[in-house]
Amino acid sequence: NTNQEILDKYQAYTRVAEAHQWEGITVIECTSKMIDGNIKHSDDQRLMIRLALSCTRLKPDFLVLIAADGDYAPLVLGLREEGIRTKLITETETNMLAPELKRAVYSVDDMWDIAHRAVSRANSLIDQV
């Protein structure tokens, strides 16, 4: 990944995260690490622990998870056993969604569809001001 590619991805993420926050969604960020010139996304375990603890404490009806990795399937299944349904938001066009995660969740929505709706809503609110 070049520095420009990293910057582009970060800016795209920031726009999506801000759009979700406009909709009242709490975004939990897990930082990436640079190892041998490559970005390593190794915070899945910390995120899963944090989600499990938060869900155990808060007992939400729904968890909205933005992911595609099959490593999250056991977490989602465990939350289901506790009566917590998980809505998955992912990039549906890329075919990167792990089948075991797709089977485990309550429903799947496309990340970019939601982001476009949120940005449109934010723009209409700004236009009203």
C-alpha cells in the first residue's frame, strides 16, 4: 500500500464513520498496525472482547456490526444465544463476506447504501438550516 492509498482509505472510512455517527450509531475504532511495511489488522480479538462485555452489560436488542470476517461468527452466535440479534453492515458487492458470518447474523445491509442515505439525510438537514 502506498501512502496515498492509505490516505484514501482512511478518508473514505472517515466519511462513512461520520455518516454513521450522524445517524446515532456508535463507531468503535480499532487501530491498525504497520508491520514490515504492511498494514496488519490484528485487533479483532480486542474488538470481540469489548463487544461481548458491552453486550453482556447493556443487553441490547440489536448489535450492528460492520465486518466481513468469519472470525466474528462465534461472537454473533454467542450473542444470539443471549437474545441479541446482530445486523451486519458490509460491502456486499465485493463478495468478501464470509459465509459463516452471513449465516450467523440476523440481517445484512450494504455499507455504501447506508452511507449514501446518511449523507443524503445530513445534506438535507444542512440545507434546512
